[in-house]
Amino acid sequence: MSPTLEKIAATPQDYPFDVDTLGECRIASPVRKHEFVPDGARVLMSEDIPLLDWLREKLGREPSFERAGPKAKIFHDPSWTRAGILTAGGLCPGLNNVIKGIVEILSFDYGIQTIYGIRFGYAGLNPTCGYTPMLLDPDAVDTIHEHGGTILGSSRGRQPTEVIVDTLVRMNINVLFCIGGDGSLRCARDVAEECLRRKLSISVIGVPKTIDNDLQFVGPSFGFETAVAEATHVIRDAHVEAKGTFNGIGLVKLMGRDSGFIAAYAAVANPVVNFCLIPETDFDLDGPQGLLVALERRFRSGKTHAVIVVAEGAGQKFFQDMEETRDASGNVLKKDIGDYLKRRISAYFKEKDMEASVKYFDPSYMIRSVPARGTDAIRCYLLARAAVHAAMAGRTNCVVGSNGDLYTLVPIKLATIERQKVSLSGDLWRSVTDATGQEYYFSPDIPAIKNVLAP
């Protein structure tokens, strides 16, 4: 059982599966030619029957989420609704797609005339920062999906919750869409709870944006699939460089501060990767089961190149003596494991008097700044659509997500309970070790390589 589910089961009263609502929906929806989602429609959290049975017993209720989609009756009167949209945190493929989707659904389905684009994240809701909001309409967002980044700009760091809510009241914004990751959604939760405390009829809806795919219960995050696809090109080039010289090593650092999903999926998608290192796995550099000896085993067994993919948050134990620093959002800034590995690998083979050449690739900012592609772009629009319908139905303090082909509403507290991690006993990591064959080189006890190295 995952630690997250154990935590929820231990104190189920702290983690409700139902989202907050502002009140009864009494207004006939203006949305036309849609099949409305019935009131009370739910989606089971999982298809794993033993897991569902265990959760039912522990929680005393059905582990399910409200199904997202248009409702026949809505809470907010479209003629009086003024919406705000903001993007916070780091860049991610698909931000403009989500903005475009929200604007178009608000405009075309509900006829809402006033839509503010809040500049530079939550700072745009703090008057002392001096950012003027943009007015958005379908024409203004017509082609923004063709470009990476966000037309609204973004920022890290928290702003005073009371000031944000005061600004929403002053601007008469009653529907706020917050597109962001873990920290940004926690801020959205604080804003939603302050609005509820003041008895303000303001819907605050989160759209999950995390290129690392590390939010709980929301399915794949938008931008993640594009990131994996973009990493493919870099890994291909690293492979070419590695094969271009005797004992060549292509070293690629990918994003993944605390969760190694991008690195793991990229390794499976590109079976030329020989070693995949992620934050969830502990690894050594020295010793008989360390990475340096594993590389030497590979070369001594007759291979003349190697490709290593490492997530940015892997191997941080090697920097324990260094001072910890944090970004404006409070996230621990990871030390550069890629550069560290390059230096240690080069020094190791020089000391061994073995020929080796390390080519280091760090494409992090290039990957996160490209436009969303293919089904990733489709997911952006579907998430935007679900967010708008949830907001107009008076839902708040929730984030939209996907569960298979269906879209759901998840309380922000559940989505941000802790970072989602790669399960080392799951099919994904097993696929990584199968595709890379790295266990073959890490283990000194496999008969086929046991006597490769001289004693």
C-alpha cells in the first residue's frame, strides 16, 4: 500500500473526497447541445478491486471523486460573472493551451464578457507589485497555443492571502482559475478557504501544472507527455555522441526535483539508455555496486559506449555538506548532479588510465519552454473545459484531473497531500530496469559478469 493512501486511511476525516460548494445551483445553464453530467455522478478512485475494498473499510465511504462536466443548473449567473486566470510557478508546455481553453469555454458556452488575465502569477493580485491585468477574449487567445510559455507571465513565491482576496473583491472577480503546481495550488487553497471564511461567493479552481507529474489523484499532468517527447531528441543526440568515440558516455540531466517520472518514461521510450537514475532510488558512486564500477564493467564486457539519464533531484546525498538554498516558492534548490557526475566519471577513468569521454547535456529549460504537442494539447483543452464547468457550478477549493477517459474534481488538499513518486515495485520502474539492463552492470554477483574485472 502506498504511503499516501496509508496517510489518508489513518485520518480519513482530514481528507474528504468531496469538493467544497458555494451553494445550491438554481440557474439554468446556457450551455447548449451538451449532455449534462447528472448531479451526484462519481468516478471511482481506482479500478483495483482489492484496493477499493481496503479503502472502503478504512474510510467508511466510497473512494470516489465527483465527475467533472457541464451541469444543467449552475451557481454563478453568467451575466454577472467576472473571471480571472493566472499562471504560477515554472514554465511548462501547454500553459497557453489551457488559457485559450478557459477563455473560449467561458466565452462561447457561458457568454462571459469580462475575463482578466492576471499578470505574473499571484503577484498580479497584489497591488503593491504594480502589474496591470490583461483583458482576454477569444480573439486575444486565438493563436497563443502555437507558442510555448504563458502570455500572462508567471512568478514564484507567495503573496498575502488577505490581500489577494481583497483584490478579487475590489475587481468583482467571482471565478478564479489558478494554473500551477504543488505550491501554487496550496496558495489557491488558502485563497479559497479565506473566501469561504468571509462567506464570499468566489469559486477558486486549480488546473494542475507540473511537468514532473508529481501531483496526486489527477492523472497525467499536461506538459508531461511533451516533455518526454522532447527528451527523446536529446537522448538520441547523446547516444550519437557516445557512439562517436571509444568508451564515450552521453550524460543527460532531465527535470525531476523529487519525482523521476520524466527520466523513467524517457528511458523506456528510448531503449538506448543504459543507466537511469531518479530521486526515488539510492545509488552509490564508489564501491563494488557503485555507478563508476558499473560503467567500468560495461566497458570491460565489450561495450564501447554508455548513455546515462539522471533526474535533477537524484543523488543529492552527495551534497549533504553544502548549504541548502530555496527558491521563492520555498522549494529546495537541487545541486547540479549532472555536472557532479561528469566530473567524477571523468576523474575515475583518468585515474584508472582508461580512455573515456563524457558529453554532458542539460536541456531542462529547452524542454519546458516548447508548445504542447499532440494528445498533450488535447488534455490541456479538456482540463480547461472541466475547470470552467466546475467553477460555474459553484465548486471551489478543488483541482481538475483525469481518471482514464473521465475528468474529475479533486479537493486541493488531497491533490497536494504529498508528491507522487515512482513506485520502485511498480511496472514503470520494472520496465526501466528491463529496458536499460542497468541491474546487470550494478550487480557484481551476476555469473555472466562476475569475473569480467581482474581481482
